[in-house]
Amino acid sequence: MRFYEYESRRIVERAGIPVTQYGFCTTPEEARAAAERIGGPTVIKSQVLTGGRMKAGGVRFADTPDEAAEHAAAILDLEINGHRPVGVLVDPKAEVEQEYYAAVLWDGRAKRPMMLFSDMGGIDIEQVAEEHPEHVGRGHLSNLLPISDFQAKEVVARVGLTGSELNRATAVLARLARLQRDWDMTLAEINPLARLSDGSFVALDAHMEMENEAVFRHRKALEELGVDLSDPREQYEPSEFERNVKAIDAADHRGVIQGKDHGFHGNLGLVIGAGGGSLTLTDAVRAQGGKPANYSEIGGNPSVAKAKGLAMEVLKKEGVDKIAVMMSIVSNTRVDIVARGVIKACLELGKDPAETIAIFRIPGAWEEEGYKILDRYGVEYCDRSVSMWEAAGRAVAKIQGGGASANGEAS
């Protein structure tokens, strides 16, 4: 679950991290009142769950309350990357001497939280890490042991901070680390963390993302902070492929299909299922040099229409040459139904199933009937004697021009 900036500020503030005297406003009049309360130049920022606010005109500076109201009116009517703002954040224009970056995120590879700190805040941390790695401090945390200030101090000190500056930044990063753990955040980020002219540190912006499965545990606290839990808060805007697969799934109660393609840009489409089997198969394709075009899930005995719908959407993706249809051993999904579905998808798109389906590996219920259908169209298939790893390898070899591997079950 993602949070708007104003909500992230409230979470940060509740954790004891200093913030500026901001105001969340939904009307120009409220923005004027907030600017009057702040008393001085302000920054008016659109509250949307997308990037590119500054470039789109969603961040503007005001010298007077009337100007703040004028900017708020314009921003409230401004759509950014398809997002309508839920309001604006009115923030004082701080006298910043130095900007830093502080974050604690879940490192999936290490399976532990990781602290990040940089003395080059206000810009993209990936850019800093690539161009100036010496300006980024890192450190992992235990999942079980208490978080100490010393661990945070080690990370901050790696970028060269000393004295009172080191101590103040350490306090912020340590509190951010405890916030990340206590609130089950996958990402707790402050960018920029500013050192003001008086030497104090304040969070000028914050970005929080909570594990979706943990939202119910924090429901009371989130409601106290004014978070609207009815808002689905997509992590990203679904692609056309993802929207279409979701609509096909919703139109038929039989079985389940899902499709994701963010971060996938390959030429081998995947029609795969079996929960953890989908992850295993995707990894197996990648590990053997393949380039998946998507991730998918199919199961629960879907209808022919659902199997066809998923296969068609995968095949219509730009750059897809072939599809691999693979699952672990199934008991609650009929092999013949999936076979009918993927072949119908090929035929309706004017494609030869034998050339388009790189491999079909779904052993289980009604497999003999499924194999007869595949035989009729010359599609290569294999039974449970061929591992998922080997089946993935055959699909990769075929799309790379290596042809099909001979096996006792192939047509």
C-alpha cells in the first residue's frame, strides 16, 4: 500500500522525526489559510501517487497567501500521468543548507531490511549510487534483534558526516529504521532530509509503502492518521495487458488467471501457473538465458475462454514470438481445457500452434485428452518425467533457434 506525501509526513512525524509546519488542503481557501498560518513563502505540492510532479507543474512556489490559493486552484485541477490529486500540501519554503537522502527498504535478495544514507539528497538515489557510489552508505539490519543507534551511525558515517551533524542524522535514520519495522513498510524514504540554517534536521518529503498483507494490523493507527483505506493504492498504473487480463478473469467465475508485465520486456510469453511454480518457471527461463515477456498465473480449473483469453493477451504483446505453457502437476485444472484454450488463441490470431507454442508441459488431470489435442496440431509437449527446469530450457532453446529437444512425449 502506497501513501500520499501528506500521509507519509504524518507517519514520519508520529515516529518522532521532525517535519516542517505543513498543511494538507483540498480547496484553495484552505491553502490560503495554511499559507497565512505558516507566514512566509510556501511551496504548493500536488498530492498524487505518481512521479513527475515538478515537470508537470504540480509543484509551485508562492510568496503570499493569495498566490498560494491561486496555485492550489490550478494544481487541484491538474491531472498528472492520469492521476487526479486528492489535495495539495502547503509547505514552508525552508532555508536549506544541505540536502540528504535517508531510507530503509526491504532487500528481497538478502531477506533483511537495508538502511541507505546519502549526502546528495533531493535527486534520484539510483543516479547517485551509479555516478557517485562513495556518497551512499549502506547497512543491513537483523529481522529479530533490536535496532541500535550505532548501526545507523555506521551507515551515516560512511559518507563522511561527523560531529553534531552525524549525531542528528543518526537519530533520524535510526527512527526511520524502527518506523520501517513497526509499520511493516517495504519502503520508508525521506528525500530530501534537510539541514536548515539553524543546524536542525527536518523531513521535507517522505515516501512510504506498506506491505499490503499488513494493512489490517495497522488499521486503527492508519484511520487515526486520516488514511482512506478504501483507496486501492495501486503500486503502479496497470498496463493495458494487465487491465485486459483482469477484465477477462472478472468476466468468468471459473478458475483464476492473472498477468503482470511491468519490468518484463522479452520475446517469450508465459502462460504458467501453480503458485510457487510460476515463480520457479519464470526464474528457470531467465536462468537459462530466456527473456520472459510477462509473468502469469492460471489455475483453479479455468474455462476454455479464460485460458484462451490469457494466451491471446500474451501473444498480442509487442515482441512476443512464442509462448511457453507450463505448470507443475495439476489436480484441480484440466489439461485438455488449457490445451484447447491456448490453441484457440493461436488460431484466432492467425498463428500456427506448432510454431507458436514453444513447449506445453502440464501433467495431471485429463492429460491424455489434452495430449491428443496437442498431437492434432503438432504442438510439442512433455509429461511429468520432464522437470520444469528442463521444460523451461526447451522453450528457451526453441525461441533462440535451437529447435525442440527430442523426448518421448513430443509430437
